[in-house]
Amino acid sequence: MGQRSASPSDSDQEGSRPTKKRTSSFPRISRSERCGECVNCLNPQRKKACLKARSRLAALQGGEAAGQADGEVASAAAPTPVAPAAPQPDPFVGTLQTILSGSGGVTSERHAPSLLRLLQTASTLAHRSALLTVLQLSVPAVLQAVVRGGGANHLEKWLAEAVAGVRQRLVTKLLAVLARMPITLSTLRSTELGKVVGRLRKNAAFEPAVHESAKSLVAAWKLMVDASAPPAPYVDIIERFCSSIGAGCFAQCAAWCTTH
């Protein structure tokens, strides 16, 4: 029997079979990088697969992989950023809100002690400006309680500091509040309000509007002092009486005559 001749279809199938290529996980090693001593270097057919060169490449590739893994672990273990803490409520604002009425001022005399404490502790410009607005909107009974409790001393301190810092707006606001406050002769004697406001009338560092407000306030206080003075017929009697027992009692006697 004769051998079957290969058909064209068989040759086509053999030609269409993909050729297998040997793959290598390492790049081709140049002659300068071979050690020339290992088994592969001594074998003419494997001299391009130097064992020592391959070991170096394996170490390098392993280090890079380990570095990437460490980076992934580090990023996974990194703590998530903490959200900023919410701002703490201002005790000043909290106390003020409990005593304010719908008008923006204090209308109940029972809140006068709390208002006095706020006047005593207010140290920032914002707090003081807010309290001045509250005083402008408060009822006369509350203002009288504030004056009796020594609130004028705090206003005197604020005014002196505002004048020293040349704060035009704050000084203007303070003068407006002092014009509403029921300042008495006793208050003027126990504070330096008269002197501080009097010097403002000619203070060149301030605008003419401040000068006019200071002049009006001094004039109003002068009228109040004149109205509080004892009647003229009593003055000579008081002076003669006080000279016999000591001049220091004149103010007390004048106050007694004013109320009797």
C-alpha cells in the first residue's frame, strides 16, 4: 500500500498552528552583567541565563513588590482625619439670651443683677458693644437698678479705655448710653465720669460730633447738680453750722436739706 499523500488541507492546518515561544520572566542579561562562573555561564547554550544575575534581578523585583505592599498597608492603616470639634457656646451670649426681652433690651428688674455681672465681666469690644445696645433698649427701672448696683463704674472704665484707644464709634455709643442712664449727684461724686466726659469736649483726637455729645451730656449733668443743690437760704446756715463742727459734713447736710 502506498503512503497517503498529504492533502492541501493538512498542510494548511499545520501551517496555521501557532508556534510556541519560550517566555522568560527576566530580561536578557548582557555579557557585562554575567558572572562567568555559574553553571549557566559555563554552558554555551545557557550562558545568557546567568544565575547570579538572575538572583540580583529577583531581589530587586521582590523589593519593589514589598515596597508597594508596605505602602498599601500603610495607607490602609493611616487614621482617618478627625473632624474639627464644634465651637463651644459662648457663656456670655447664653446668659444674655436668658434676660433679653423681645424688644432687644431688659424689661424685668429681676434681671438687673445678671446684667450687672455681664457689665463687670465684658472685656471684648464685641461684648461691650452688645451690652451698650441692650442698655439703650432697656426700661428706665432696669437702668436705675444698674446705676444703684455700680454699673456706672463699669461704663466709666469702658469710656476711659475707648478714649485712650481713640475708638470713635464706641465713644459715641457710650455717650448715648450715659445720656439715657439716670446718673445722680452721688454717682458723679463716686466716679470720674464728669472728668472723663468733660475732657472729651475739646479732645482733638475725636470728631466734632463727639465734642457736641460730650458738651450736651455735661450740660445735662450740670442742670441735675444745680437742681440737687439745697435752696439758697439754707447754704449760709449749713456753712456756719458745719464750720463749727467740721467742714467735712457739708455734703451730708446739703443732701439732707435736699430730701427734707
